[in-house]
Amino acid sequence: MIVELRQYTLKPGQRDTLVDIFERHFVHTQQAVGITLIGLFHDLDNPDKFVWLRGFPDMESRRTALAAFYEHGEAWQTHGPAANATMIDSDDVLLLRLLGKTATEVVHGQYTAIISPDPVVVADPVLSFEPYVTENTYPRLPVRADKMYVSIQPGDGKGLRLKPTAGSAMR
């Protein structure tokens, strides 16, 4: 599975507005075009950040699904401008390949994402990813060029501390 880790910087006080728009209008409509919504999160250390993960079977599926959602989808055409109005930056995106997942129990409904230029080894990961270096098949949505490994583990640790939103699949 190809995965995007997306970190949005929002205008002050706009996270709840974006999460509401997202959960009401973008979760089911992305799923309808073949996008897997893996998790939606509040950054516990920054109230003006929204973090989420979405997946695709491969890069061609990614291109097709993103075009269907952004270029032809009624939800994005109708609610995209309001979502964009909450954001300062939506281009902090890592393109990753899923290495594995486990059925680890969530501790206190929180996760910690460790993001590193070197392979990440944690004792009990929920999800692990390696960098996926390839041509961006949907250049309308940029991805970072740097190669980063990501491991998501349960609990409150050192790293990007995340709490799932009410509508997150990882809740």
C-alpha cells in the first residue's frame, strides 16, 4: 500500500472547523473513489495542526482516485474552498510504503508517530512505513522530496503526539 502522511498547518483556531468539514464531507467521498482513510488526528502539541493518513493500492490508483475526488468530485467542488480557507499550508506530505501493521491495543486513545531519516525501530508499532521514492503521479498535490521513515505506536511518547478525531478509523 502507498500512503500519504499529510500534516496541515491551519489558521489559528480553525482545526475544529476543518475536522468538521472533513468528517462530514470528505471521508466517505474519498472512500467512494477508492482512497483508504487510515487515520485522522489532532496534533496534541499544536492546536493549529491537522494530521492524517490515506492509502492507495499503487501510484496509478492514487492518480486516478485523486483526480476523481479533486477534479470531478462534488464534495470537493462544494466544500473544498471552505476547507482551504482554514489552511496556511497543506504541502507537508510524505509519500510512504506500508511495511507492516500489528493488532496492538491503543493506550489512552493516543498514538506517537516517530518520523526519521533513518529506519525507525520501536518495540510495538501499530504501523510502520518506509520512504517511497517515485514520480508524483498527481503533481497538483506536491509531496516532500526528503526520504523519511515513519513508525506509529500506541501511547504518549516522544515524537508527533496524535489523538484520533471522532471520525478516525484509528479511534
